[in-house]
Amino acid sequence: MKIIKYKPKWLENIFDLILDIKVNEEKMRYLKRHDLWSIKKSFLCFYLAVDEHELVGCVGLKKIDNESVLLSRFYVKKEARRKGIGEKLYQKVIEYACKHKYKDIYLGVDEVSKSGIRFYEKHGFKRIDEGKFISEEDDFTYFKNLEFEKWKN
């Protein structure tokens, strides 16, 4: 399994991966894809987890302001979970954020994404109920200060 930077040839696979998770696991009826049509413009960075020519995960970062980024489109195929793939994708975006001197990272998550919530909380994200809300589509907003991560990296 390799973590690679986004390449346009993977776009349809990214749509398929996210749609499968949204429909079959999160029971959503649609997928808003406006940010995916122009990944290079919408995201600061976007990484893919590829296993033997199959896309098994993805994650990206979007700029909120000069000090903050948004963790976005973080998905790992169900059959590929619990194999460290999510951890590797997460580390790539954290390295990027730290290297580019961002101080805070936010994310939005749906209540039905129990495994995602556990992952984020395990990695030090705290749910916030006021302040910056990332998206009306998400049920919860989580936040993490990156100062400790910068020290680690």
C-alpha cells in the first residue's frame, strides 16, 4: 500500500469510494461533489491510499485562514480499515499542516460516523459546540491545536 499525491486519473475512483461509504454506511442519499471537481483548486493537499492499483482511501486539507485548516474528505474503504491506512493518511496531512505552519485543524463529521469519531478523539480532537462551525451538512465540529504535532514532527 502506498500513499500518493492526488492525480486526476483517480477522480472517478474517488467519487466511487466516497459515494459507496456515504450511501452504504452513512445512509446518505446524495453526495455533494462541488469540491471534488477541482481538487487542485479546492484543497491545499490531497492524498490517496492505493493498494495494488486500487484506491482504498483518501484525505485532503482545505485552508480556512492563515492559521487554520480543515481536514476534509477523509475516507477509507470498509474492507481496508484497521490496517493502518487511515493512520498513514492522517499523518500525511498533519505533516503538511505542520510544515506549512498552520496552528489549528478543524473537521466536520456526521453523527453516524462512529468509527470516524473514535479515530478523531483518539488523535486528540475535541468536539466544539460554539465558535467555528465547518459545515451545515455535518452534525459535529471537532478541533485540534497542532502545537504538539509540530514538536513531534
